[in-house]
Amino acid sequence: MTNNKHILNWIDEMSAMTKPDRIVWIDGSEEQAEALRAEACSTGEIIKLNEELLPNCYLHRTAINDVARVEGRTYICTPTKDEAGAINNWMDPTEMYAKLKKLYTGSMQGRTMYVIPYSMGVVGSDFAKYGIELTDSIYVVLNMLIMTRVGTNVLEALGDSPDYIKGLHARADIDEENRYIVHFPQDNTIMSVNSGYGGNVLLGKKCFALRIASYLGRKEGWMAEHMLILGIEYPNGETKYITAAFPSACGKTNLAMLIPPEIYRNKGYKVWCVGDDIAWLRVNPEDGKLYAVNPENGFFGVAPGTNDKSNPNALATCMRDTIFTNVVHDTKNNTVWWEGLNNNPPQPGNAIDWKGNPWDCTKFDKKDKSTYGAHPNSRFTALAQNCPCISSEFNSLKGVPVSAIVFGGRRAKTAPLVYQSTSWQNGTFVGSIMASETTAAAAGAVGVVRRDPMAMRPFVGYNMGEYWAHWLNMGKNIPNPPQIFHVNWFRTDDEGNFIWPGFGDNLRVLLWIIKRCEGKIDADLTPIGYVPKAEDIDVEGLDGISLDTIKELLSVDTESWLADVENIKEFYALVGDSVPAELKEELAALEARLSK
Ligand code: OXD
Ligand code: MN
């Protein structure tokens, strides 16, 4: 399919090591995809679901020990440990290559190696970057066909160029003790072994589009961020774009596909989804604004909790052409189910849980994960083009202009509903101190603060302090930068109940944000930044939310912020010497303002 010597030599080298029985090139055609689906069905790797109810949908179960990303086994292998920084796992590249070689040698014997040429971003656009993933898993091929742009046109676009990201994935023995997800940024190389779970093996996503791309972005003057992208269409037809970074499990996919409250729908407001997980951002020389594209082609969303109320658009998206992973199989209807979908789980005798065992929904106990039918991290892999609210700009070559960057976290008390930073530098600081509190849903103590800068803690492909320095530098090179904000949908009252209704009503906060970007509205300057005047958050049509509730949601509690400052100091100390002086100054200035 190509004469590119760099690609052919590399494949020769990798196949000499892994020793597959045969090599199959993936061309992106529907005929080939269909043949692979049939083959995977015949071996039980995937199960075809009810064609009438869920056309072209399949179910897959991973190994029981292989259900999530493994941050503890994810490595950034730069020549020096300093380049990877204190937050990443690091190993000397020579040592790591030698270790991996042992694990890969002969691992594809008796198997097929698939060669997947893929593009992150629209092929041929300024934003696009190309990759080749070698894998011995049909499940990976079928997921990559949804999540990325795959096909011979990628090879044509590459021509003779050596400029592509090499990815090698082998399932090997799915041995968790020998599972490695490894990045060699200097070599444009990703190696993944002993896993079959999405985030570890769909190498275009977290590995390439965040870790390797963040490294390339710093080198080349652009940004790769863990951000959703959405457009708000106003009744006059104008659309404004926002990107937002939240840690995993804070509702990025839900916000990206938000449905406006009825009162706004009636006025003609619409929300369009450009992306739900990753944004690549570049300065447009024509207008000096920052433009964003979503480099992916689909959604790899968490299934549990997705329902008619939380995200009807996601639900509609995964009604066709979707691969479900680790959800409940309803064997009576040959459909799928997960906790939080509806109150109508398949009954005992008709239900198989994510482990492949008969499941009894009557034994479900929220506190006992062993009673769950779907794994809490079970997923749907669905095509972006099937999303009812997909933006008309989804395939845009130049991306969309970003008015606002929004950071967020899950904080019970500290962060107000929304605040605005006072400058790009101050906004970078706000991103660097992003944090979320653990919930009862996760293992471990409740309410523990985990700092997750820019929601990139597990995804920066180099030193965190230098990543912040890159943010500061970018700010100097964007003539018309977006404004930077922080939101918190998760503030609770004294009984621990959420105060803000969230979901579609989050639009009310986004509209305030856009008004601020346009300089249309005043705000109150507090020690942490600009906070709305309570009356400027529109509560029309919102039951039970008074002006006083909004005031409570917007209040800045000095004591808890001063306690947070101590926690931030500890985190900065962990990141170490590379923390930019500007951010240390921002922290000292925040403390001084709070102490006044
Ligand atoms: C994801 C994550 O899977 O952030 O998108 O964990
Ligand atoms: Mn994510």
C-alpha cells in the first residue's frame, strides 16, 4: 500500500521481533471492516447485537484484570529523568527498549499483525498528524476505525515522509505484572503491551493525541489539551466556541453535548459539540486568535450514568455503529444495559454481567462493586458523525475560534460556581492549581484533594513545570487570546447535596462567560479573580434557586482557600524546580490577597 521506506523498514523490524503469522494492511474500506467484524464474531471476540434495535453494534468484554488506564505502568522515556519530570514515571530509553523487546519477542506467533494507517485531525489539514499502529487485536482495529480517520489516504498524504508516530501494540498474555504503556517522545514512538483495554491500546488517543502531541506542541508552538470543544449558537445565528478541561469523571462528555434548558431552546439557543475529550490548539495568523480542532473521529465515552436526562445526545449517538465494552448483555433482546441507563435492567436469566457471568440485578448494592452488572469504567465507542448535536465545524480544516478556556473540578466548598482569571498568566496559574475531590464512587477516602493541572496530570508527555512554561509562552504569542475561567458544578450544602442543578442549566454559566469575553458585563473582583454579580446569572425558569442561593454558590471562603494554598505549595514542591517563577509569584500574590 506504500513505498515509504521508513514505514516498511519499521514494520519489517517490528514483525521480525513479534513474529506474526501474517500481516494485514487496513485500508479503511467498509468491506474490510465488515470482514473483520465477522471474523471477530466467529471467535467470540465481539458479539453482534440486535440489528433492528442497535444496527451495526457490538459488545466486547476485556479481561477482568484489564479494565482501565494504568497510570502506574505508563512511562515517558526521555534521555534524562528531568525531561519527563517528577509527575511522570520514567525509565532510561535503552533499558526500557531492552525490557520491552523481551515482552514483544514472538508475542504475535500464531496471530495476525494489522497495520493501521491513521490520522489525528482531518487528513491534509494544517492540524493533522499521522500515525501507524501495529496491533494483533481486531477489537483495536475496529475501535480505531471509529476513533480516528483510517485509510490509504493517510499513506498518500505521508508520501515518503518519515514524519509519523509509530505505535506498536501486542496483547501478549494480558499479564498485568508486565503491562507497559510507554512513550519515547524523541523517537515518535509508543509501545503498549499486555493490555487490551481502550485507553491503553487505542494509541491515537491519550498516548498520541495528548502525551506525544503535547511534546510536539511545545516543540512546534501549539497546544494539545485534555479539553472538550463546544459551540453556543445564539438566536441571531452567531456561534461562540468554548474549550473546557475537567478531570476524568467530571462530566466532560455531558457538557460537550449539553441540551439548553427549555426556556433557552424556545428563544433559539443551540449547543453544538465539536469534541468531548481532546483539543489541539493553534494560533491563526489571520486574526491572531486561538483555534481548536478535535483530532478524534469518535467518542470513547463512559457508559454508566449515561441516560435520557444526563446526556440524551450521547445515548442517541450510541444507538448505531457502536462498540460497547464491559456493559451488561441483555440476552433476551440481544441489547445492552448499564447502571444508570434506566430502571429497567434485564432480569435474572436474561442478563450477563461485564465479566461474562449470569447477573442478578436484584442483588445490586451500590457499595459493593462486585454486584455491578456493567463495569463502572465500561464504555461506548461511537462515531462523532452520529451525534445529533455534532457541529457543522467538526471537519473544519482551520478549526473554530476559541472565545473562552474553562477549567473545572469537583470541589464541595472551595471553588465558586464560576470565576474569571485576571490575565493569561493568572489563568495559567488557575489551570495549574486545578483539583478535584474524590467521591464515594472511587476507591479510597472521600474528599481527598487530587491536584490535576489542566486535567493533564496523566497526559503531559514531558516535565509538568515546562508544560506550564509553554502555556505562559503561548500566551505571549496569541495576539487575541481567549479569556480563562474556572467553574465548579459540584458545590454542596451542609447536608452534602449539590446546590447547582448542573446538566443543561450549565448553559446559564457559559452565557455569563461569553458576556465577559465580549466585555458586555461587569463583575466583582475578589482575591481569586472576577466573580459574577449574583443577578447576572440568569435563573429564569429554575426551580428552587433564589438570588441568595446564587450568592452562596459564588461566595469565596477565605479560610478554605488559605488551606488550599498550603496544598498547592506542596504540589508545586512535588513538581519541583521547573515550576515557572511567574506561577510562584501568582501563588504568593494569591496568598497575600487572601490574608489581607
Ligand atoms: C478518558 C479519561 O478516558 O480521561 O477520557 O480517562
Ligand atoms: Mn479523557
